[in-house]
Amino acid sequence: MDDSALDQLLLGSRPDVDERALRGAQELADAIARQHRPRPRRISPRRKIFAALGVGALALTGAGSLAAYQLSIPPFVTIPDGESLSTAHS
């Protein structure tokens, strides 16, 4: 059996539905779709403030960690080989 023969067999075996039942099923489907339509969500101002505070805290933590890492590498300036840091004496 090939695809076209299967299509013909399936088309011949489907039940006949009268217009009244088809219209009733369509109205029922529309009613259910209208009833379960999700409402658009709005983000509350309180949630926006908490999100901004969280992002700020995360950025501050990251900046502090980066600064601590950079300061842990002495002297965080490259010096050519054979030269040394000069120190000022008073």
C-alpha cells in the first residue's frame, strides 16, 4: 500500500458530520479558547526595584572581586628584566 492508497482509504473511512454538530463543536472550541486566554502580565514596581537592586549588588560584587584580584598581583605593572622599582627616600 502506498501513500495515495492510504489517503484514499482514510478519506473513505471518515464519518459524515452534519452541519449542526460541526457548528456546535466550533462554538464550544471558541468558548473554551476565550475562557482560557491568558491575561497580559504586568511587572509590579516593587519587582522592578528588587531586580535593579539585585543587578546592582551583583555588579558591585563583581567589581570588588576584580579589584581584589588585580591588587593581589604585585606590583600589577610590568617591569623590564634587569630593572627594579625605584623608591623615593626623604
